Amino acid sequence: MSSIRGARVAALSAVVVAAFALSACSGGATDDPPASAEQTLRLSAQAPPSSWAIGNAPGGDATMYLSVYDTLLRTTPDAEITEGLAEEWEYNDDLTELTLHLREGQEFTDGEPVDADAVVASLNVSREGPSTATNLTAVSDVTATDESTVVLTLSQPDAALLPNLADVAGAIGAPDVLTAESSTLEPVGSGPYILDSSSVAGSNYVLKKNPDNWDADSFPFETVQFQIIADPTAITNAMQAGQLDWIALNTPDQLAQFPEPKYTSGSNNANGLGVLWLADREGTIVPALKDVRVRQAINLAIDRESIAEKLQVGSLHPTEQVVNPNGGAWSDELNETYSYNLEEAKALMAEAGYADGFAVTMPSTFLSTPYEPTFSQQLGDIGIQVTWETVPFQDFLTKVFSQNYGMYFMFNAFRSADSVDVRGATTAIFNPFNSTSPEYEALIAEANSSESADAFAPVNEYFVKEAWFAPIFYTAGPWVASDKVTYTPAKTFYPSLKPWAPAN
């Protein structure tokens, strides 16, 4: 995860989030960027892009990726969907057909036109792509009706489709290299920036402004440089040495190292989420998790206030919900459903037939290790004996997808809409057992067919009361910028370089 997104998931180690759509964002935009834009913006990333190919975007922070590729739609800093390569769009009456009207005159950096055929080609690759397929499952067909019109046919309404078309699933690449091996390292897009040949893969990435992009004037920096720095302490040191223009901090007490006027600082909005994912709700390998009382007991046994206070003061905020507190589905009342109550938790365990608890194995990665002693102790208080199995991070995905663990701790990112957050919490890495229920399917179908701002509130309430997950905290950490740049946090996920502008 880049330190861009690190800001956005400030309290977390960002590498993980960048690996598979687990981290958080909050950027902002400048509507009127300064006219003088020769300055280079210098940022850090804790891990290099795993691939530049369409359909293979890195999870978590996609800022670099979406700087070289343009998307069909975009999200504003206030989480509104706005135009991208598509200037206009409309649904049919039953929300099963989306028509996109493309802006004309755009070209990829290889000189080929960004037309309807190119959009169809990219979307069809994304429908099969390992990092994007789950975001386009409702799309059953993509057709170009003329050079500037594309029609998406849906098998059912999907409220997450528009936000996803403003994210990596809506990225459009040059057709001639979509499936070429070269696209892994050499992207050919039409975005506001171009990956420069001076970049060193795995070490240093240089983006040069693309003057032919339709929105080029909104991006004031001619050059953006990303240094790959894995160690958070090294990132902080690089900022102090004047080698970077912006970083995320883990805790507010670090701000003392960056005094004004040499630096400016602030706090991001809610951007990331730490969750004990109770994935095996069918009881396939951990039978106890099939009982809602056991899942509720686990939620009651977690002392969220204590975890937030002791581990990262000011950056972690207790939560019992997997939706963004800035969204329409969030409920202050629901966030008090599982206030720490050990006696009630023990009673539920006994009622479910697990008075003596049970044993469970959970994966241990560098992201979970800071929390493992606390989880072991608090779950142990209700008889759940945890064995932590060390898993190299590069193997985590495979192990979880292979249904080796019934429950595990991992981070996720708040995205641009409730619909996307709900989709993310119930698919892929967070639902390896493909768990569902008739009640959930009915609620999600109703939410997807609604255009109400709080359409997903009933889904969120179902998650909480049925204890599908054990959310623990959301992150909203501090950031610091050099006196050469300004930074404006956005309301929610915003994978763009627009949050930064030259200070003068």
C-alpha cells in the first residue's frame, strides 16, 4: 500500500492492503489547481505494483494504477459519481441496462482511439480479471452500439456497478496490449499520467503528465515520483530528510516530529477497517461458528475501547459495523450492540453448548501480530483457545481461499459507497466459504434496486444482529505534508493524485 493510502489506512501496515483490496483511502481534490505546476510531487509506497495489466490491479491503493489508466466514471471527494471517459450515462427503467456515452477525441498513449470497441475489450478482460471479476458479476453482456456508445446488460440490478466503474474495474487500456505480457510492466492507457521509462521496477516509479488527457488541467504536477520504502520508520525518516512531500502517520503523537511552518498536517476521514472475519458461518471447519450465539459471544468478548486506547491512540476508533461511518448505512445505535460484556458472552457460549469453549487456528501475518496477544486473551476469556499459525504474507491469500481458516484477522478498505463496502465484505478474501442466507439475498436484492441514500442500512443491520463479522475498529489517522504541497482529504475512497497541489 502506498503511503498515499497509508494515510488513508494510517494505523495499518500498508503493504497488506495493497496486496488485495484491503486498505483504506481518503483523498481530496483541488478544484482550482495552481497554474505553476513544474514542481515534482514526491510520495512513497511500501510495495511496488504487483501488475499494471487491466484486470490485475493491485488491491488497496490503486492511485498509481488509476493515474495511468482513465476510468469510465470517477468519484468526487464527496463520494459522488461523476463523468470520466463516459460523459453521460443512463439506466433503463428496471436498472438492468446501462448505456454509456463516451467523450470523443481521446487517445491511448500509443495513438489508438479510446472508442467503444476499446471500452468493450477492456471491460470483457476485467470481467475475467482476478482483481476485478467480482466487481462485474452482474454484467452479462457488453456491446458497442456505435463508436461512442457502450451498453452494459445486467442479470440483475447492482448498486455497486457505477462506483466500480469509477474504480479499477472501470479502467480502460489499449486493446492491442490488454493480454500481452508486456502490459504487466508497461501500461498503455489514456490517464492523466504516463509511466516514464526512467522508472525502476520495484524501486522507483516516475509518472509524467499526459497533456492529451481530457482532464489534464486538474492535475498540477508535471512529475510524480513514488519511492518504494517498505519500513514505516524509514518512510518517516525520509520525510524528515526532505526526500518526500507527504506521508501518513500511525498516531497523532508523531506529529511533534513535524512542526509548522516547515510542515502542515491534518487528519483523514474514516478510511480503513480492522475485522475479525467470522468467515465459516456454515460451520464447515469450525462448527461452532454456525451458531449465531457463538458469533455474538465473540463480538461481546472483544473489548474494542481497550484495543483502540492501548494500541494506537487517536487513529483507531471502535466499530461494530463493516460500513463507513460517513455513509448512509451506518447507525450510531447499532454501534452499541456489542458493548464489552464478558458475562453475557459466557452465557451465550453456554447456551449454544460451548460452555468450555473450543479450539481454533488462525493465520498469523505481520499485520495481525500486534493484536494477537489481545485477541488470544479476550477470546480465551470465553474458552476459545487460539493457535496462531505463521503464514508468509504472500501465501495468505491462497491459504484463506483454500478454506484453511474459519476465522482470521485482516484489514479492509472503505470504498466509495455502501454498496461497494457491502460487496467487499461478502466476496473474495472475506467470504472464502461463499456463505449466504435467504434473508441476506432478499435484503441485498432490495438494496440494489433502490436509489435511496440509506438503501443498505437494512443489510448493515442484518450483519450486526446476525454477527456475520466481528469488526473491531476503523482507522482515521493523521498525515503530514511538506511546505511545498497542500493536501485535502476526501470524504471516502479517492484513488487519485488530485488531493495534492503545489503550495504556491
